Amino acid sequence: MTAVDAHEAYVRVEREIGLLLRRSRAISARLARELHPDLDGAAYGLLALLQDAGPLRASDLVARLGLDKSTVSRQVSSLVNLGLVSREADPADGRAQVLSTSPEGAARLSRIRDARRARWEADLSDWPAEDVATLGELLARLNRLGEAREAENG
């Protein structure tokens, strides 16, 4: 087994994650247009987060996405106007509002996610299932690290 050059390993991780993020932004923009022609790419991620973790307050979205309040507010307004997100009084505090995907938003997002998952299955069909599971676990670990870092700096 060959020794791993730690510096080169980190250089490669940085390069590959950068490429993944650039590709992800392009894909999110395309998926957003498929979801609704008037939706921008950043709003797709917000809608997906609401589906996965909602209902949430706008302040929760700001914290989880690491975006500024005005950006989240603009995206939420767009999603509400398009009928993809609904606002309701927060049961814990009637003065506040919580956001959740509307039935229409959930249905559209589900169709997009099913198509995206099928694409991943096709793209990774030559990979052993164990490698796919390992990739999922490593990405989950990386995401937990990022969430912890955001919580420290939040």
C-alpha cells in the first residue's frame, strides 16, 4: 500500500468539492426551472429544506442555509406567490409564522427528486452498492461537520 501525501489529499478534496458545488448550483438552477419556470435555483434548496425539515420559521431557514435575511425573505415570498410554500401561524407563538411546502410544492418537488434519484441510480449503476453506501456515509459525515461549524459561528 502506498503512503498518502496528506497535503495532496486535502488539495484533491478541495478541488473535487469545488467542482461538485459548481455542478450542484447549475443542477439546482435547472431543477428549479423544471419545478416552476419562474423559480430561481437558490429557492429550490429552500423548498427542499422545508420539505425535509419543515415547518420552519424564516429565521430557522436563515440559520440553516447560512443566507442573509433579505435573500431568504425574497425567496420565501417568491415560493409563496408561486403556490409552492404556505405560511401559517406558529402554534408555539401566534405572532410568528411557520413555513411549509404546500401540497402543490410537495408534489412537484417529489417528481423532481424521483427523477434525480433515478439519474443517480443510472449514473452509479456500475458501482457496488457498498461504495454507494460508503459515499452516502462520508457525505453525511461531511455535512454534520459543516452543520457543527455553522452552529459554532452562528
